[in-house]
Amino acid sequence: MRAVKDNALSLFFLALFALTVLGQALVGHANENEELIRHDQAPVSLGEFVTSSEFLVDVSENWQSEFLQFSVTSSEFLVDVSENWQSEFLQFFLFILATVWLVQRGSPESKKPGDEGLGTDEDQMVGRHARPDSPPWARADGWRRWLLANSMLLVMGTIFLLSWWAQSLGGLVVANQEAMDHGELPMTWPSYVASPEFWNRTLQNWQSEFLAVGCMVAFSIYLRQRGSAESKPVGTPNGTAALESE
């Protein structure tokens, strides 16, 4: 249990990555079979789908999280841009939240073991412990201090939800255009966001972000980049975070 606690941050993002790849495989399989049935072809098994070149390409190409595909129509462009935005801000939101309670021994991306939690008012320099140059709301009571104390999560979460919503609207337009081309009835927004096609695209982006964050946390234990704020000093022991060595 001590090993799990000390490595909880890496394990958390590794689990998220594995779950999103699994989810992508399941909904991608369902979406693939919907397309095959639509074109009067036999469905494939889950094993056949996850070993297909199409699935492997989908997984590998989304690990390149900074690559944007620009489409011809405005709806497709909106979908592509919002997909990348929402996955990036979901990454930030979950990483900020996870690092409150989870630690990774030796990583500069983590607090040291034993420092989990929200911290005391003295540690956070709020209320009577605020400095003269602290933000004014750090000295306030009630909702103003709460809002300042949680402002980063609130902003990141709001941007994520808005970009996710924009992706769903743009995707609905594209999906309904394709349905019209095949002589099918248009979909409603609830039916689209519950469809395998929507979650296949969404999970492809999420899993790449979770993998990137998990790797950053784990690699920073053993790897160094001299002069980088994202790296420990070169001579810091592997099992020691940068803050512990000060």
C-alpha cells in the first residue's frame, strides 16, 4: 500500500489512459459495425477490430496531441479544433485536481509524500496569514476566498465543458449531413452524444493526453533537462522531488 500511495499520481494517469483506450476500442468496434451494417457488410469481432490497421492508426495518430487536422467545412473544422481544446483542458483540469491529493515520489510535478491535501491557511497564506502583497480576496472570508482558492479548476473545467459542447454540436451537424447523404433521418443532440461515433472520436483524444501526462510525471523522476522549470536539478537523487532538496 505504501508503494501505491507513493506512486499514486503515475498510477492514476496510467489507469485513465488504459480505461480510455479500452473505451475507445469498445465504442470504436460498435461504430465500425454500425458502418458495416449500413453498407450491407458483415460485422467484425472485437478482436478483429483492435488488431486492424484502422484502430492502430487511430490510437497512434492521436498520441501526437499537437497535430491538428483542418477540414474543408466549417463544422468539421469546429469539431477538430474543439476536440483538441477539450482534451487539453481536461488534461489540465484532472492534473491540477489529482495533484491536490495524489503524489509521485521523486517527481517535480508532485508534492512530496505527506503533503497531500488542501494545506493549512498558513501554508496557503490566506486569511490572517495573507501577505501584504497577496491577492485581496486571499484575506476575504466566505465565497470570495473559496472562488480564488478554486479559480484555476473552475476556469479549466468551464473551458473543457464549453469546448466539449462545441465539439458535440459540430459533430452533430457533420453526422446529420452524412445521414442525409445516405437517405437517413437526422439525429438529435442527445442521441448523437450517446452514439459510438461521438465517443470513439472523444476517447481517441483523451487517451493521448492521459498518456502524455503520465509519462511526464514518471519520466521526470529519472530524466533531467538542465535549466528547465519542469525538471529537477541534475544532481537531485531520483527518489527526491526538487522541493525536498531545497
